[in-house]
Amino acid sequence: MSSPDSTPGPGMKFFVAVWIGLMCIVGIEVVITYSHPPARQLLVWLLALAFLEAGIAVWYFMHLKYERAALVWSAIPILVFVVFMLDHIWPDAFRLISMRFLSN
Amino acid sequence: MSEATAHAATHQHTAPTGFFRKYVFSVDHKVIGLQYYGLGLFAVIIGMILSWLMRLHLGWSTLAIPGLEKLSPVGAPGNVMTPEYYLSLMTMHGTIMVFFVLTNVPFAGFGNYFLPIQVGAADMAFPRMNMMSFWVTLSAFLVLMAAFFVSGGPPLSGWTAYAPLSAIGQDAGPGQGLGQTLWAVSIAIFCVAQLLGALNFIATTLDLRTRGMSLARMPLSTWAWFITSVIGLMAFAVLLPACILLFLDRVAGTSFFVPSGLVVSDRLQPHTGGSPLLWQHLFWFFGHPEVYIAILPAIGIVSHILPAFMRKPMLGTRVLIGCMAAIGFLSYMVWGHHMFVSGMNPFSAILFSVPTLVITIPATIATLLWIGSVYGARLRITTASLFCLGFVSVFISGGISGFFLAQPSIDTYLHATYFVVAHFHFVMGVAAIFGMFAGTYFWMPKMIGRMMNESLGKLHFWITFVGVYCIFMPMHYLGLAGNVRRYAAFTDDFLVPLIPVHQFITIAALVTGAAQLIFLFNLVWTRFRGPKASDNPWQATSLEWSTTSPPPFDNFGGKQLVVHNEAYLYGVQGASGDYVMQTSPETVAQD
Amino acid sequence: MEFTAGHGHAGLMEESPYGIPSGKLAIWCFVLSDAVTFAAVLFAYGYLRVGSPDWSTPFSFSPSILNGIVMTFVLLTSGLTMLAAVEAAKAGRTSAGTRWLWATCALGALFAVLHLLEWRRMIEEGWRLFQNPTGGAVQFGAAFFSVTGLHLLHVVGGVVALLIMALGFPSGKYNRTDIEVTGIYWHFVDLVWMFVFPLMYLMNAK
Amino acid sequence: MGKLFAVVLILITIISTVFFIYHGPDNILWLPIDASAHGHGVDHQLMETMYGSGFLFVASQILLGLFVWQSTSRPEGWKYKTFPGGAKPMVVSAILLVGIEILTLSFVGSKVWAGIYLSPAESQALPIDVQAGQFAFYFRYAGADGKFGGIHADKIDEGSGNFFGLDPRDDVAARDDVVVASLTIPVNRPILLTMHSKDVIHSFYVRELRLQQDIVPGLMIPLHFTATQTGRFEIVCTQLCGLGHYQMKAYLDVLPAGKFDEWLKQQEAQQ
């Protein structure tokens, strides 16, 4: 018995379905890539799909769905918050080219 | 695994026999805590000696310090410190103090020893991992120390190791060769140790609380250690890759932090296309939370100790916990205030400045809570309580100067001056150290079973308290006069007249430093000659006082405690004694 | 795991707010921390890429992207076998659980091998941490090898962990919680790849 | 001993404060004269903060001392008093007092900051190119043609005095560039510095201008200001840049417009 509180998983059949779903998303990623959209658009698409994938993986594969809500509510917001904060580096990144010191 | 759990609950694991298992490679959190404390003590002595040498050089830059040549023939020919050696000592002072003292002692040291006891556990959740984290920390320390003895000596790029100075190797200066590489390695190792420690603290706090020890009943110190470990969990996770990338820049020729076309000591550097600001961002993303990793445990310790001597509950315990959490939360939104004039996008400066100022609100609330708690108390003056009061005073003095530095418009004048040095030494250095002293005088009876000498302790307090103000207050004035920090000597026209102030500070530093010998002597004397301590010498309420001094291997002699009360029931009328232990079943009206 | 303290056993302890064994809690914390580590490295990569006027996107569909897809497939499948192992362990079917552990282990190793072959090919093409054969920004090699290298380290670590589990599980040296813990870690390695593949491979496709 | 603590604490507070309050012209432990157009904004902001936080500092220290004094002169078996209202007044007063202060500070302060670092330089500003290196600053004026010559890191050579790595042979614009080791500017005329570093991070700091800006290698960092007073001031490096960091300095000479033009002519003649 692990934790009686965490409901038992839905069984392998379901997980196989999830796995197929994930492979499909990977396929979509590749297809989008080779429809050659502008880099920025591509990035948005890929990130969106990657987060979707990751979400599914955390939710089902890592059994977060079957843990208590408390775990979800303490783990996910912290992570999202910290990663969101890291975004403060971009205002600098986008200046690098315009302010580049042209030597050689 | 059910039996495994039951086993966990009662913890009947047998005490190890044999010296090594007992004191060296021990899995006992108490021994590990003492090991951390010892390491911190050793580190702080080195750090303090370094600061002495630096202060002497700042006061009298041509002064010959006998024996210094022995320490480093290159760094101090004829016993006179070279500028680069000054910078090396400064770098090592900063690194040692921040990582191996301020992070180690209040958090890892006291935390290891008392967190499990305060929640009523027999040990950490993962004792072996706990042992590992200490030995990893120790190896990080040894790697750093090795920098003293390699050719070129210690790194000289400061504890912030700004690239490219830290990334381009020997060309940038003697210490920038192997020394700087060792620095990067040491800090990377340290990050791993902190991660292991944090996991252990979190798991222990949440899973090993004995019956009745609800989260709300946990002592404030436990809360502080818990919040700190959550902060550390995320903060060190950013420093680790930063150090790895720096290491790659140095040894593998990558260019993460080094831009194109640098000409250092007349050599065109091979690197191209990196960004020095990237290092600053990654470093300070860790660096600011680190400040709170250093101070929060001290806040918790002081808030835990004060009630025992005020004989009244802390004012607004829940609020204080909220403040600590808020400070931890905000600490991730403000790192850019270290970079206002660093070439960062000026828009970000405003973005970072506002939350920085907001942090002063929870900090102020905490301070007012301490002051308000003293109101209407019957204070028992002991060394421990004196250091707590000293902490509050110093925390105020250091926090106030934050108002200035949080504003980019003022930082454009005060940045990189001694005003900054004064600020972080007060609020992060001295305050945290006072927390350590308070903890030491308060808990040593429990940790080594003997009472420390109060008169020596009080003497130590008075010299230290007045001393630190003599050292760091004048630095504010120097800062306002635009005295630049990290200078090995003051040759600029406007700096020369300020040298007398530096000489005054140096003398104050030497005296204050000397006073710490009283503390060391007191510690050693207590260890061997001190009078035996009773189980609860301070009539305190929390769990560490309901076991023997020092506690047995499994903390409570095999019995599983049951907690009935919140942490700080002091001055309770109608109780036997004026206080109610957390474990005492007697029911009293709680106001 | 030494003390997998559960929740309110025999009413001796307070119940953990999450109701999971300490081992699982610890691995969750580790996952959070490690996720931030990877985030930091990927942000660094993005930062330098945004700052480089001459970023090169050298990956042609075959072999690089194709190889990447195969690797993704292998890793995702290993995630599935890991799940099977955990399910079996939960149901107490020890031998089945062990078999699935071995399978996961093998797939993980296969992933590592594929990755190393990829590296070898790139190194033969002249890619280095500090060198770009196509003449673009050298940060490409630096970023690619560091990010994938860091991930590869995690994979190898996971394979070793799985090996230890597969060896210790039948004898009862490790219990189902340990399998679950290993599983969470393994799925996390999988999860990281879900970002590494699009960001390091697809974003750099010709 | 509690009384002693109170006394010592209050003494420390008073003595510390005196130095902040007393700052006559003869006090070297204070800000120097302000010689820039934007400087008064900075000083004003600093003083505002000084008053606000100074009040908090004195008040809280003295309050602490007071309470400690009281709390040590209490009889045995004293029943403690809780602070009237408990924690609520603390929270409220902190949020109100500090909240209002930081709101105003950050509002006004942000405007000051924006005025220095976010506003573009005036169009007629005098462009000057600044090269920082271990351990000296070099300054470059465009010369008669008003154009700066290109910079070539590989041509940088301290020995022959080619600090900027100019290439006069192939580069016409570079030929009349004026390169000097001390910054000379006309008073009351906007100046636009374009700063870059040849090796590590340095920082441009002039106390009298209330200006500080790191010079990050790989970037061209603009900085504009207007000096409002003539005189000779010191430019010092405030970013740890290596062993000679403490010696890295240059002089800033602010001249009357006429004198400046003469000076520039002389320099051009010498090129």
C-alpha cells in the first residue's frame, strides 16, 4: 500500500492511450516545424505543445492526478512562479544585438 | 513497507558503536549538526582573520604584517600585501562567509540539530543523505581552501565572480587561473549539498512531526528552517548550472559569458559572442534569495528564543510566519536590484525596484512584532536574550539602508560604495551572526550538556554590540561620501582624506574581532569545565527541552512524544510554573 | 529510503499534508529543483540565441531530426514500461515488475547510445563546445552539448538507478515505494526531453 | 543590565544620527557638490529617503530601548501585558507608514531614474566615445569630420598609443579622431558618452555628476548628462576589474564653452 489517499491509477490501457497521444503531439511538432513558419511563431507553437506534453506527463505518468490536491497546489505554482520570474532576463537579451559593440 | 513506517514512527534504530560511526561518519542529525557548526566555526575564524588583514591594509596600505609573507610569498613580498592579494583575500572572505558561515551555521547547523527534535522526530527523514550533504559541504570547503595553496593564489574577482574577469583565466590576474576554477567547482559542489539538505529538511518537517505537532504548533525556528529550505531548493538550482557554465567557459573554451574581441593583457581572447550580463542574471537570481537563506533562520531563531526570556508569547506568531513566507516569495522578484547600473535594461530597474521596496513591509512588520513583544514583558537578561535584542537593533539598522539601495535613482550614486558594504554587513552578516550567537548561548546547554559562562558571554556581547556599530555605521558616511568599495588602497584625491575613518574602522574591527576570542574560550571552557546543564535550564516550552541534555541517540529515549499545546505558552496563570511545555497535557485557558 | 514515514501510522505521527511517503515527497522536491536547473540552462541558451546575429540552424531532417524523433519514441516508450513496472509493483506482481524495470533500463540505455552516436556524428562534422563548422555563432555547440549533456547525465543516472532497483526489487531489498520514486524521476527525465527535443532540435532544423 | 542596554542603544542611535544630520560644507563625510543638471533630482530623492527612513530608524531603535528599559524594572510574578490591539496595529501601521513611503518614493524615484537613463540624449549633444580597459579610461572626439573611425580589437596596442584600435591608414574617419586620457567637456552642454570596454567590466562613476554606469564588454552603452559647473572632477572605476582596480581613474575637466573649443582645436592640431 503506498498512500491509501492517492486513488489507484486507471490501469495500463489508459496509459497506452496517453502514450499514443504524446507521440501524436511529437508528430504535430515535427509537422509544424517543416511547414517552416517564422522562427518566433514556431517557438510559440513548440513551447505550447511542449508544455501540453509536459502537463500530460506530470498529470498522468508522474501520477500527480492521483495525489492529493495539496501536492498539486504546492508544487506547480512554485515552479511556474520561479520559471516566470526567470523571464526577467529577456529585456536584456533583446538589447544585445542592437547595442552590440562592433569590433572586427 | 507498513512495518518500515511503524519503524519510522518509533525509530528504534540502535546507536552506533565505535568512534568513526559515532562522531565522524555519523548518520545522527545531532552529530551532523555539530559537524556543520564546527565547520562554520572554523570557516568564520578564517573569514575573520582575512577581514583583519584586509582592514589593516585599508587603514595602512604600506603596513608590513609580520608573517604574511609565509602565507603567500607572491601575495605579500616583504610582508606587505599586494593589491591583487588584497582582492584575493576579499574574494575568499566573501565566499567563505556567505556560503560556509551564514548558510551553514544558522540553517544547516542549528537546523540539523534542532529541527527533528522540535518536531518530535528521532532523526532526519533521510539520515544517510544527511550525512552525505555534510560531507559534500566539507569537500566543497576543502576545494575552496585549496585555492589558497595553488599557484597564483585565490581568485580575485569577488564572491560574485563577475564574468568576464572570472571567465578568461590567467590573463585576468594571478588568482584567475586555477584559483578561480577551484572557486567555481567548490560552489557547484556546495549547491549539491544544499539541495540534499533542503530535501531532507522539507521531508522531515512535513512527514516526521510527532502526534499533536500540527504545522500551526511548530516553533518559529522550525518554520524558518522549513521556509529557508524551500527557498534554497529553487535558488541553488540556478547557481549550479551557472557555475557549470562558468566552469565550461574556463576549461572547455565555451563562450557563455565572454563576448567577442576582448583584449586582456595584450592578448586577443579566443571567446566570441557571450554575454557578461547573463552571468549576473543567473548569479543574482540565486544571490538575492541567498540573502534570505542567510537571514531567515536567524529571524526564526531569535523569534524562538525571545519568548523564553520575555516570559510571554511572541506577538502575532502566525503573522510572523506569514512575513517570513512573504519575504521568501518576494526574494525571487528582486534580484535585479543588484544590477541597476550594470548595463541592464533601465526599464527592468523600475520593475525590480518596486518589489524590493515592498519587501520592507514584511520586514517592518516582523521588526514591530519583536519590539511590540518586548512591551509589557518582564525580560530576563541573559547573554542569549541580549543577543536577540542586539539582533533586532542591528536588523533595523541594516534594513533601513535598504530603503536607499532599493531605489535605482539613489543607487546610481551609492552603488558599489561602502554604503552597500555597510548595508549587507549589518542586515545579512552581523544580524545573522547575532542570531548564531543567540542560538549558541541558548542551545549549547542542550547541545553539549553544559551551561556557558554568562559573565564571559555578557562581556562578549557588549564589546561585539558596540564594536559592530563602530565598524559599520561609519561605512554609511563613507558611502555617502562616494567611497568606492573593493579598492585595495585609496589613492584618489577625494578618497585620501577619508583614510582616517578607515583607520578608525580598522581599530574597531580588531577590537571586536579580539572579543570573539572570549567567545571561543567560553565555548571551549564550557565544553570541558562548564557546569552540568539541567534538561530545561531556561524553563522553555518547545520539544528540545523535554528531553535530556544532551539528548540520547534517538532524541527521546525511544518514547514517542505527544504534543498538546502551541509553541510559546509563557506567563500562563494557573499553570504549574509560569509556562506550559508543548508536551504537557495540563489544560489551561489559552488567551 | 531510510524512514519512509507515512501518514498517521498507529496515530504515532501527524499525518503528512500530502499523504505520500517521504521518499516520494523528496523526489518531488528534487524534480522541482531540477526543473529549475534545466530551465536556467535553457533560458541561457535562449538568451544567447536571441543575442546572436548569426545563429546557425544546421539540423537536416535526416539524420539529425529523424534520430531525434526515434530517441523521443524510445524515451516515451521507456516511460510506458516504467508505468507498467510501477503498476505491477503496486499489484504486488514482483517478477512482472522486475521484467518491466529491465525493459525500461534497456530502453534508457538505448536512448543514451543513440544520443552518443548523434554526438559522435556531430563531433566528426567538426562541432565543438567552442567551434561551429558552419561558421555561425559558436554558442550553438556550447548550448547543444551542455543542454543535451546535462540531460544525458540524468538519463545515465536514471539507468543506473533502474539497474539497482531491478536487481534489488525481487529480493525485497527495495519496496514498491522505491519503484514509484524511481518512476517519478524517470518520467521527469522524459519530461525534460519534451522540452529539449523541440528547443534544441526542431528550433535548429534547416 | 537591561537598562544599560537601553541606554547604550539610544546613545548609539543618537550618535549615528548626528553624523547624518550634521553635514556642513566642511564635512567630508557627505555628498560632494552636485555639478549636473539631473543631480538635484537624485539628491532630493536621497534626502526624502533620508528623512523617511531616518524617522523609522530613530523611532524603532528608541522604542526598542524604551520597552527594554521598562521590561527590566518589573516585580516578581509580573503578569505580562500584551501590546494593545495585539499584532493588528503593527501590521496596519507598517503597511500604512512604509506602504505610503515606498509608494511615493518609487513614484518620484522612477521619474528621476527615467530622466537620467530612459530619456534619449538631446540631438545637439556632444558625442564622445569612451574606451575602458585595465586600468584606464580613454576618450575620443570625432574631430573635424564629425565621424568616428572604426574600431579593430586586433589593432589595439597600448605601446604605440593606439588605445582604440584605430586604423588611420585604411580609415579616413579615424585620421582626425582626437584620443585623450582625460575627459574634457564644455559646461551646460549636453554630452553623450558611448562607452565600451576592451577587456572586462568597468564602471564610469563621477560623484559630482551623481552618475554611475557599468561599461560591459561586448556592448556599447550610452550615457548622457549635462555638467552645470566648471571644475576638475574625478572619474573612478567602481566595478572590480582586476588588480589595478583601485588605481583606475581619469579626470573630468568641465570648461567654459569658449575654453573648450580652444582646447579641442589644440588637440586636433596635435593629431
